[in-house]
Amino acid sequence: MFFADFAAFVTASPSSYHAAAEVARRLEAAGFSRLAEHDAWPSGPGRRFVVRDGAVIAWVEPDGAGAVTPFRLLGAHTDSPGFKLKPNPSTSAAGLLQAGVEVYGGPLLNSWLDRELELAGRLVTRDGAEHLARTGPMLRIPQLAIHLDREIGQGLVLDKQTHTQPIWGAGDPGDVLDVLAADAGVATADIAGFDVLTAATTPPERFGRDGVFVASGRMDNLTSVYAGLVALLDAPTDAAHTSVLAAFDHEELGSESRSGASGPFLEDVLARIAAGRGADDEARRRAFAASWLVSSDAGHAVHPNYPEKHDPVNRPVLGGGPLLKLNANQRYASDAHGAALWHAVCERAGVAVQPFVSNNRIPCGSTIGPLAATRLGIRTVDVGAPLLSMHSARELAHLDDLRGLAAAIGAFFAG
């Protein structure tokens, strides 16, 4: 049941905009109320959410919440590496129709070759209305045959401009926007703007002995969005804190956008929740000082074919449990207090914890954790599910780690 529901969630979320819409759909089905940012918000207990572009923030305001009631937040992100459709995207060469795309984030380029891809995202029409669209399997980036480059086996080098443009048709000229417009039920001539990305269309699958492994696109970071959503749906309404799921967009680009973790979205929402309780500035700061943010993003398991790339002592494995992510240079926000919190909630959930720290020769990436902690001053710990093939069009996880992450976040919200 867990895998089937997770697979359905990922399949429904080929873009950050679709992911936010799927989170919203599931929240509404569970009785959460959708709020608009330009409206006045209700106060008092309730289960509510708001969507900003490809990001969504949802919360459970408990009975009896007061001005200094703290927050327990789960931060994640909805976007994944890939390719984004350029303006004037319809091109052709050698009798084939192509789509002009720009690299989005840091995908493993070779993993996108010879896969059936779709286009998915949002169209905005001239009247300002937003429409979600997805094409289904439609595109492919064909790899050059070895017969035409005998050195390719010694090391594949792809030019991001000339070697990554997918094909989607043959023969007479065509407009790729026609396909997206037809799915959205609008006229191509009415499209005034679009944010459309590629996604691999192969559905999530279980494989390996006893089906313990999960292969899927976009597990960085839909694993965390899904775990946070599952946990929030079960969050208690009588807790001593407000439970919050904050799923941001644009983490793969650095989070600097109005819907990213460096933007004002989360601070805006928390301030409005606090104001609804009658909190002044001092009370809100007191609430923040007593709050916790768990920043959940995918992390690295030890690769069996490249063991030298990992720390020689701290060696997390697939199936060993969620990660506690640590970095001396604060690329992750975890500290000793955060470690204690994460160990406590995992113990309560009956889940093992694995520390992750990078090999000193290989600098690690970062997450929304340090960004949100810097902006809000809320104590933060960085965690996540271990993966192999991170940033591939098809990543690899262990099913027990996905279940364990959801259970640990559930214990975190339970208090």
C-alpha cells in the first residue's frame, strides 16, 4: 500500500506545479481548507494550506493555540533537475521535429539519453489564467551510435546546447506548444507564457530480491514531500505546537525565488498564522525560538562501485534508515541539538538513524535547511532518505528508508 500510493504521488507530479497541485488535491480530500494569499485568513484551530506557484505550505493549527505556541516544520522541495522548455521552442533538423530546451539544475545528462520523456508544467493564457498541462510520452534525446564515435566508450562528453535537444516528431513542421495547449484545453494563440519542464515517463517500480528497491524519477525530493504530506495528514489537532509542511520550489536552482526557501513565502505564512493568534512581534519571536524545522532532502548512500568517494567511517547504506546530515561548514544546518532531536523522533518511530558526512576531498551540496534557518532563526536539522544515482532521470532508493522517513516525520509532528 505504501509503495503504490507513493508511486501514484510521483506519477501525478511530473513538475513542481503538478506536485503542488497533487499535494493540494490530497489535502482538500482530507478536509484541509485552501486559502488565497490575497484574502483575509481565518483564525483559530483548523487544517489549512496555501499554494504559491510550484510551492505549497500546509498546517494543522491545534485547539487552544496561543500567541507563543511554537511550530514544528517539515521543509522539502518540489522541483527536480531536468530540462526546461525555451521560448520559441519548436525547431527541426534532419527531417525531425525538436524541442528547444535549457538545462534546469544539475541533472546527470547521460541518464536522460534514450528515455521516453514528457513535457509538463503550467501555461498562462492572455487572460492571466493558469493551466496545468502534460503531454505524456512524447520526446527522446537519442544517443549517438558507437559506430559514429569509436571513442565514446572511453568517456561520454555531452554539449549542453547541441547534444540535449529532444526529438518529438517527423515530417511536416509542427509546434510543440500545440500539444500542450490541446492537453490544457486552450488555444495555442492564447498562450502568453509557460513554465514547462521535461520528466521521464517510466513509472516507479519495485525490483531486486523481495522487491526492496525502488527505481523512480524525481525521488530528489518527492520522497520528502510525500513523507511530509503523509505525516501531516495524521498530525494531531491537540498538540502543543502547530505542525507545518513547507514544500518549496526552485531548490535545484539555489532557492532564490518568491516560492523558494530563500524567499518570503514561509515567513509570510508563519507571520499571518501568528497574527491570527493575536501575537505581537515579541510573541512571534518567542514562538520561533521554541520551534523546530526538519529540513528533509535526499542524501547519498555509499556507492558500492565508488567507495572511495565517501567518508571512510560514516558509511550510510540503502535500507539502513533515514540520514542525519552533518557538515562542519554549515552546508547542512544540523548541530548537536538537532542530532538529539532526530535520534529521539526516530527512536520513537522505531527507525534507525544513519549519519552522513562528506569525504573531505568532495564538497557536499546544500539544502533549504541553512537558508530557512538563516532567514527565520528557527533551530534546524537536516535529514533525508539515502539514494543512489541522485540527479539521474531515474534514481534508486530502498523502500524501508522511504517508510522510515515518513514514520520519523510522523513522530516529529506527534511531538
